[in-house]
Amino acid sequence: MYWDDVLKEVLNKNSKNQPVCCTRADKRKTTKLKSYTLQTQKIIKSYALGSAYRGIYFTRREAECMLCLLKGKTVSRTAEILSLSPRTVEFYLKNMKGKLNCKTKYELVDTVLASDFLQGVDFA
């Protein structure tokens, strides 16, 4: 019953920016909850590959992994640089290969080098 009341108060549109007061089911204690505002959604930056690959984008982490590979780093070294596990780097590579229909890492690197990916990268 207590959590139902809390949920109703939180979802109530009339209680914006006002403290929410709720009582426990046993009616012994009253708990004041701070008013919570919705956090702004996290903006996810994506990195396009240019007009030849319309609709294909890499996430920030995928782009960071790709940039390390383009610089000649191994998967293990890329993982160290980005503070990731090697398995996570392999996961990002698998996602990128899937997006570009590539079978191997080398084919992926060649495809990315042929695209406009490097012009859209805003980090080093």
C-alpha cells in the first residue's frame, strides 16, 4: 500500500517541483521524499561514415576502438588505452563488422579507410 501511494504521488502531474509526503502502511512514521525532476536524456554522439554509407553510424566507443585500430594498435593494447577488457573491444569490433557487412578485421579497416569516417572524428 505504501509504495502504491508513493507511485501515485510521483506520477501525479500536479505535484511537479513540490515535496512528496507519504505515510507508511503502519501509520507510525511519515517520510518526506525530495522532489525529483527528470534528468535530461544523455546525448549520444554518433560518427557517420559519409555519403557512401548512409545510415551507418558508430557509437563513441566504437569510434574510439576503430581509431586505435587504424593507428595500428592491437586489441589488447586498445583495451589498455581505453580502460576496457579485450573482450569488450572484440564486441565493438563485431558490432562494427556487422554494420558494414565485413567478415574480417582487415576488411573492416579497409572499408573504414575508404569512407569519410576520419573527417567526422572530433577526438584524437
